[in-house]
Amino acid sequence: MDKKQLKNITNLVFEAGAVKRMRRTGWMILGDNDEGVGEHTFMTCVIAYFLAKQLKANIETVLIMSVFHDFHEARTGDM
């Protein structure tokens, strides 16, 4: 792995940490639940796993999609 690849991976891990610490803004509208984006992603993965298993979908693909589905929020926020 060259230095540029290592820097890109390091930046991605840093952004993942930012997403993990974000609070979900939708709950501010709906009520007093203070769920974070990381907690939301965890539950998304759990639900996606069982749905993928039930539907005989590729579990690896579904879980990868679930883990990364909110990564854009590191830059855009929880819109």
C-alpha cells in the first residue's frame, strides 16, 4: 500500500468516526429520542441481516450497503 492509499483510508476512518458521533436530527422533529447516526446504522445492519437472510439475498452485499449507507453524512450532516 502506498502513502496516498494509506492517507485515503485514514481519512475515511476519520470520517466514519465523525458519523458515529453525530446525532440524528429527525428525532428533534419527532420527539425527544436522542439516537445517534451510529446507533441508527447498527439497527439498520441488524434489520438488513434478517431481511437478507429471509429473502435469500447476498448477506455480505446487504451488510456492506447497510454499514456505509450514511457515510455521506460526514460531509452533509444528517439532513
